[in-house]
Amino acid sequence: MFKGTRILIWSENPDKLMEFYRDVLELKLEEKTDIPERDGIAPDYGYMFLISESGDKVWIGKHSEVKGINKEPVRIMHNLYTDEVQKWHEKIKNAGCKILCEPTKTPFYSEQLPWYVATFLDPEGNAWQFMGTLNSKL
């Protein structure tokens, strides 16, 4: 068993991507880190965000070998669990994100687990899903 996980997202332009995660997804920016050149590795930098109540984090960093948007966005999807799928879906839709799936019942939907999913791409084509109840009134 592992002790935890952290999501790393590499970008050609992490500053712009950071603004999306901070301003649209409202993630808490914990720090910006500058990584100096060493052992032949080019200098880079990035941003660490708190992504969940349980302490999960996402790192958005500059990488010299990443160019443009993700060419296979649905290869890996990250779920953001929430009691307000509809609210978050509307927020990212209004921000101009590409919507892959409007809020819909998950295959696991039941009376006991009334879960919905809504899938979208961030500005660089990375796939994310809001997963949970449609709104907090359920």
C-alpha cells in the first residue's frame, strides 16, 4: 500500500494554467517553487495547490519537453469529488472550458449513491471530472 499520491501537470506555460486552477477551480495556492539548474537539468518552476480536504495536492510546473496542449486528454482523468457537481459544471462552462460530458448519472448511480459526473478539459486539454451529488440539497 502506498502512503499517498500527488498529481503533477507539466506545462509550457504554467503561469496561465496556475491562474485557471487558482481563479476558476478555486484551489488554494500553497507555494511557488523555483527549481535551479543542476546536474544538466534545465531550471524550472511550478506551483503547488491543495486540492482536497484530505490534503491531496496538484503540482503545475514548467517542463522543457512539454509543448502545446495535451494530445490525448482522456488517457488519464482526475476526479474532483464534490456535493455540487452542477455548480462546478456551470462555473467551468462559463469560464470557457471544453465540456466533454454534461452532468449525468454515473454507472454507479443508486438511491443510496446518487452520484453524477461532469467531464471537462482545462485550458491545456487535461481531463477532469466533477463527481458526486448534483447539488448540496440532495
